[in-house]
Amino acid sequence: MGDVLAHESELLGLVKEYLDFAEFEDTLKTFSKECKIKGKPFSKTAGGCLRDPRSPAVQQELLAAFEGGDQKVFFRLWEEHVPGAVRDEDALVQKLEFYLHIHFAIHPLKRGAGRPDKRELDERISYFRSFLETRGTALSQTTEFLPFYALPFVPDPRAHPSFKELFQDSWTPELKLKLEKFLALIFKASNTPKLLTIYKENGRHNKETLQRLHQQLVEAERRSMTYLKRYNKIQADYHNLIGVTAELVDSLEATVSGKMITPEYLQSVCVRLFSNQMRQSLAHSVDFTRPGTASTMLRASLAPEKLQDVPLLPSLDYEKLKKDLIWGSDRLKAFLLQALRWRLTTSHPGEQRETVLQAYIGNDLLDCHSRPQRSVLQLLHSKSEVVRQYMARLINAVASLAEGRLYLAQNMQVLRMLEARLKEEDKDVVARENMLGALQKFSLRRPLQTAMIQDGLIFWLIEELREPDCLSDYMLEYAVALLMNLCLRSAGKNMCAKVAGLVLKVLSDLLGHENHEIQPYVNGALYSILSIPSIREEARAMGMEDILRCFIKEGNAEMIRQIEFIVKQLNSEELLDSVLESDDDEDEDEEDHDTMEADLDKDELILPQLGELSGEKLLTTEYLGGQQLRKALCLCSTPMVLTNSHQAVSARRSSMWLFIPPAPLDGDAVEKLKAQLLPSGSSQKKTGNMTAVTERQDNSRISGAWHSAVHLEPQLLRRLRQEDCNS
């Protein structure tokens, strides 16, 4: 009863509030009269601001304080009438409050053309600084508000380019309109009776709690069963191990007495130590009578499984492939580009992937070595959006590998086409991502860096990064990484010096971006360009050091260490513009890395319909083999098993074929085969019924190992043989 009496006044106030809200006027009169007769008072705080007759007056007072710049009155009313939960949790309200503090901080500067009262201005700036260090920290990592953290440290904000929007005639009226809309909304919302709010929140909370508890219960039961199974298995293994150990101790004692241990007994003990899957096979396949066999098998059972050899993929007819890529239908082009990309991205890293790439390079798949009138590269300008995107994906995949970048770098037309398409493409996000990704990988090679800087790509990157929230994570990360790579060169730094203010503003905004993956690249770019004295002067003028020190308070250890280096660079006096050394003559490339990211195959645009071929099946069914394979088939009267590997040495094509005919070839047949397949200077090896013919490799890095065979169906062999013999 005591608990009820303690809260009775508040409960009665909630009931009265709801009756008033629902307009139960007669009921409310009766309820109020009965409460008065029984001497039960209402709580004065119940119901909050329900139908507060002062609400319009409070709104007017707030707006008047806003227009008059009365900071103390405004924020006193603001804290009294805007619920704390709204101010602490609503992101839009936090942003509005931040801008309101800016408004009052600079109000003396906007009041008139004369000189502001220094004491009043210092007081307001101090109040604003205090806000930044307390409630304002919630937005310290937001790009939109990051420049304003330097406002208290700028002598004259009116002359600073970062704050010029604050002093435009439209800024204050727009902020006032936002304030009016918010006040109308908040006072309207406060009219909701607290009893109704409690009911809604309690019902929703109960439902969410029940769902969460149910999910936790199901997950706990699942984990419990898993742990129970593991426990039972461990317990069984433990008991088994104790039993085996006891038997071995007995056996050792028996040997001291001169008794012999039989191989059958040793085998039974060892089998018990292996997993159930191995016991049956070991019992019949392992000879435990040989010394050391049992211990070797036990140690081997703990060793990691050896990776199986990965077979190489079959050779393709690249002449036919390139012909169809140029003259085929758009749908066929898209499926071929997709299949060629998949062959590279899904291949196993190592020899298999290297062989695929070397086949592409050796056959000049992308026409980087030659300059035909119609080239595969021109697919970047295809009218088909799918073809353009899939061509960009393939180039990005090839550029992901060091040898691929070397191949693409031999033709500057690839770079120019990617730059042009990237600037023109405004609809296909995935195509833009892959074009930018390829350019970023190109920037690991110095000659391509130089070309990109000369083409003004830095200016394009800066414009794109002015609105980072409009970019995908992939675009943002690769754009910043590319900018950093270009800024490492003296020519790139000099380009940045031409638009120093804009570059510094963009990079300082990016420091606070929510995507933390870009932070090392932003820091690297800042540190690099601050070696230019003119850029350092611009950075000091805009209060860059204060902006950087804001992140020292918030960042992790590595972030803090990097920013300290940037601050040190900012405050240095080294390197004058006139004696800045150029690194443009250096010919060493950045260290190359092979990274085949999963994004290359994301969000495929085309799927095969019933009866259509795609992927590896399309390649091996329609484009298997080449002219050398066809010549070899004409020599044989029966199907054969063969292995093929393409390797590139410099800019020419070399091939390796392994033929295993059903019967030994005589000397004349071998010589005929050798003459048709290989140029002069080739070598030949024979082993029994197997005849191997290989071309010498001039490059010691390229492996000459034999590879696993690919079986060709007899019907395909007969068809190919007939076609070529007739021709």
C-alpha cells in the first residue's frame, strides 16, 4: 500500500492528463471533484507540457532571442523546453544545435559593418569553444562540421575561405526557418499524453524483449548442444587415451619380464588412437611389423593435409576469341568478357593463375602490343552498358597482377581510354569503380604516374572527393589511394600547390570521414604535399594544426602517430620552392603486389538463359585449342590426350605441348610433328611411349614443368581434324 501512496499523485496526474487530451470533459470534472473531496492532489509535473498555454509564448521568446543574438536567454529556454533525450539522441537536433552555437558565436561579426566589441566576441567564442569540448564532441568525426572546430582559433573568420558561407545573407534566414520548423514540431509532440506514451513504449518494449529473449534462448540451446557433443567426444577420447596408456604401461612391464609384444597387439593399440574414419582402412593397409611404422603413422595423423596439385586450364583459340569480341553480338561479347575474367579471378593463385595470365599476354588478348584498326580495347566505348562494364572489370582484373600491369603499361592508349571513360561515365557505378580501381593499380608504376599527373587527374580526383558521401566505399578508398600515390611525386605536389586551399580543405574534411580505411591514405597525402612551402603557408592560415590536434584526442595510437608526423611537417621550414628536388627522372617502380579483390565479380548483370553457355563451359566448348593444336591433330589417326601451357617471353608467344599417343610414334612422325610445331633450335625428350616436345624458354623465371592433361572428346577431335585437313 505504501508504494501505491508514494506514486498516487503522479498516477492521478497521468489519468487527468489523458482525460483532458481525449476531451472527456464531464468525466474529467467528476474525476477532479472526487479527487478534491478525498483530498488526493494531482502531481504538478505529470503530463509535461501538455497544452501548455505558454507554448506559443516560449516559441516566440526563442525566436526573439535568436534574432537578437541573446545567447544566454536562448539556451536557457532551449534546455528547459527541449527534452534532454531529444537533444542527446536525435542526430538532426544535434546538427541544428551545433549551427545555433555557431550563429551566436559569430553574431557580433554579422551585426554591423563596424568593429565588433572584442570583449563580447571573446566571451561568445569562449562559450562556443566550451560547447565544442563538451556536447560538440559528438560531431567531431563528421565531415560536415570538422572545419568549424578550427573556428575559435581563426583571428578573423570573415576573411577565411572555409567560413565564407556563414556570412552570406541567406545563411541566417535559412537557419531560422529550420529552427521554426523544429520548434513547431517539438511543441506539438509534447502534447501527447504521457500515459499513452508509456503504453506504446511498454508494448513495443515487451514485444522486442520477448523476441530478443526467444532468439537468445534458441541460440543458447544450439550452443549448448554443440558444446555437449564436443564434451562427450573429448571425454570419450580421454577415456580411450587413458585405456591405451594403461595397456602400454602393462606392455612395458611385460617386456621387462621378457615377454614379447606381437604385431597384432601393436596394430590394435595404434588403430585405437586414430579417428574412426581411419581405423578400418589402417587395419588392413598398414604393416605394423616394420619398426617405426606405428610412430610414423601417429605423427603423420597430426600433420596438416598436403594441398593437391592444381591442374592447368586448357588452351584457347585466342584468334577466334578476339574476332568474336570485336564482331560478335553484344550479348556474346559480354559473356566472353565475363568468362575471361572468371578464368583469371577464380583460378588458383600460383602456377594456374600465372599460366592463365601469361596466355592472355602471350596472345595479346587486349591488343596492347599491336594497333589494329578494330581492337578489343575499343569495347570500353561500346554502346552497350554491360559490355563497357565487363570490359572495365576485365582490365581491372588484369591490372590486379604485377605482370598484368606491366602488360597494360606497354600501351598508353589503355590509360587514356580509362581516364576518358571514367570522366564520361555517370550512370554505371560498377563500371566507374573498376575503371578507377585499374587506374589506382596503374599508379604503382612510375611512367603511368607521370602520365596521370600530366593529364590533370589530380584535379578530377579533388573535385570528386569534395562530396565523399556521394561515392561508394570502393570509389572513395581507391580515389584517395590514387591521390596519395600521385602526391608522392614532386610533379603531383606542384599540381596540388596550384589549388592548395581546395586540396587542404578536401583532405581535412576526409580526416573525419566515417570510413576509417581511407585514413592512412589521407594522412600520407597530407604529409607529402606539406613538403611544399606554399602549401604549408596555406595550411597554417586555415588553422590546420588545430584541426589535426582535434584528431589526436579522438584517434587510435597509429592515427595519433601519423598526425604527429604531419604536424611536425607542417611546422618545418625545410625545402624552398626554388630548390625542391624532382624525382621525375627516377625509373624505379613502387613495389608491386598481386591482389585479386572479391569486388571484381560482384553484382553480375547477365545470367545465361536455358541452353546458353557461359563461363569456362563457353570457353572450352566453343574456343578450345588453336592452330598449333589443329596441325597436331591432322598428324594422328586416333584421339590423344594432351597438355598445353602458354608462357610469354618478352613480347612473343611460346607454347609447350605434351602428346601421349596410344602407340609409340616412329622417328619420321616425331620429326614431322616437331617441324610443324616448333621453330629451329627446339629440343626433344623421349621416355618410352611418351614423346615430349618443348620450346626453349629464354626467361629463367618461367617454369618449364609438365602440367596435367586435358582430355578431348573423340567427336570433337574428329570434327577439328576433318575441318583442318579439308582446308
